[in-house]
Amino acid sequence: MKQQTKLEVQIQRWTVAGIIDQTVADRITAFEVGQDRHASLRWPVILALVFGGILLAAGVTLFVAAHWAELSPSERFALMILMVGAFQIGGAAVADRFPALSTTLHAIGTVTLGAAIFLTAQIFNLHENWATGILLWAIGAAIGFVLLRDWAQATALSLLAPAWLASQWMITTEHHWGGNRPLAIGLFLTAVCYLSARSGDQEGSGRRALVWIGGIALLPCAGIAIAVAMQDSVGYVWNRESHLALAPLALGWTIAVAAPLLLAWFLRGRAAWINALWAVWAYALVVTATHSHRYAPYGDHRNLVMTLALYALCALGSVWLVAWGLNEKRKERLNLGVAAFAISVLFFYFDSFMGKLGRSASLLILGALCLAGGYALEMTRRRLVARMEVSR
């Protein structure tokens, strides 16, 4: 069943109320559909803009690198200003005639801003905190987003802001132990926040870009959180004297949890309470992974219990992600949940069973598990997607 757009719903209301007749309604619908087709870009144009922007940025980079040693410091600095300014001015010049090209040029300008910041620091021998360069880059992307309100600047800002927080935290905790878990949980909650940027009838290219970033980063961030927790369990024993102090650790946990939740509240309103539940799940996952690895050398029942609890939490998170997608009618969350469940089952097999079986038996069971499990999961996914489409 095709979902009606807001305009179609309004036209139907006007027709039922007698404000317009069916002929006028059809003419309005045909006109708006024609406008949408005229405004939309064909995929060859989109590919040309994407690859053209990448090639142009690469060409500028190679040109600067080839002549860098021949330039004086003042010439290098002038080249940086020219490089950033030319793209931004070019984007402003074609904004009315070709908005897509304008977005591409502004995006290249924001990317070259980062290169200009770090190369300027090299020109003048500025030995500052390297995270400050990322902060300045993020500020430039934020200014671009405020002025342009396009998805490219929103994407740059959504990547650079967490990158600055993460890099600053890594520098702060460089010679201490215990700071990796807040960083891992903060990245995971940020991915969840981005993934949930669209719900219901919320649209916008910026939100779509956030959903793509969150969907790509969610599962790797969950894996990183588990790996970091297991690594910290070893560091707890061997690095007791270099543990991070309580005050910076509390600050790190506060930012890691509060910042993604505040952003989720800004994007989703009251529905952000689900993101808060994901924070509880992520903390439980990290604690369970820490204890499962800490008890691993003993090989007793505690290790078995914590390992089973870890995989149970992974399966619970996968099912929860599917249910979340069904509830808010978001297909990408449903697909990610199915993929996460399959990955959890495979890791559980490798971790708990494969080493206890013979080589041939383990391969046979793995093949059957992949074939039968993949078929079952795909059929389940299709039924869930069909149910979601019908309920719209």
C-alpha cells in the first residue's frame, strides 16, 4: 500500500470539504509531481557530481603536494586561503542556477578547510593540541551548516564533532587506564542517535545523512565497545597504579552519555526515552564483557555464565532493534537488527562450539548454519517488512 504524501492528504481534505473539485485536485497533483521530477536529479548527474567532487579535491591535493616544497611560508599560507575561499565563492556563485553543484563545491570547501588548518599549523610551527585543529574544523562545518542548511555540511559536522570529543579524550587519557569504555559507549550512543534521526514522517536530507552514518557505524561501534571492555579487564589487573582519576573519569562518562541523549532529544523529542534505554543496554553490555574476559583464565562456571549473558545481551539488542524498527516503521533498523542477530549467532558458534568439534564436523555445521540460518532470517525479514508496509 502506497503511503500518501502530505500534499495528497491535504488535497483529499480540500476535495471532501468541497473547496476544490476533482478536476482541480488532479491538476494540482499533476503540477506538483512535475515540479518534483524537475527538481530531482537523475542518477548520472548525481554520480558525476560525487566523483567530480572527489577527483577535484584529489587533484587540488596533488597539485599542492607537488609544489609545496617550492613555496615560501607566505605563499603557502596564501595558497591555503585561496584554496578554501575559491570553492566557497564558487559554490555561492552557482547557488541559484545549479544548487546541487553549489552543495558539492561548498562540501569540498569544508573538506579543504581541514587540510588548510593543519597545513597552516605546519607552516608556522604551531605545536598545539592536535585535537584543537579538529575543533576548528568542526566550527567551520558548523558555520557552514548555519549559513547553508544543507546535508553536506550537516554530515561534516556530525562526523567532526564526535571526532573532536574522541580525540580530546584520547589525549587526556593517553597515559592512564580506564578511559576507553566511556569513549566506546559514547560512540555507540552517538551511532544510535544518528540512526534514530528519522521517525514517522520526519524527512530532510540532513536527517537521511545522519541515518546513513548511524547505520554504517552502529555494529562496528558495538563490536569496539565489547573489545574495549575485554581489554580493560586485563588493564584492571596490570595497570592499577595508572588508572584515570575520578574527576576526569566522571566528566568523560557524563559527556559520553549526556551528549548523545541531548542530541536525541533535540532530534526526536519525547521519543528519546528509547535512546536512554539503549544507554542502559550499552553499559550492561560493557560490564558483562569486562567480567566475561576477566574470568576467562579461571575457566570456571563464572566465565560460562558471563559469556552466556554477553551473547544473550547481544541477541536481546538485536531483537530490540528489530522491534524498534517495526514500531517506528523504519526499515533500516529492522535490517540492522536481523544482521546483528546473525552476527551474534556466528560469534557464539565460533567462541563456544567450533573449537570443541572436529575440523570437518565444525565446517559442516557452520555451512548448514549459514545456509539454513540465512534462509530463515531472510524469510523472517521479508515477513516483517511486508507487515510494516501494510501497517503504514
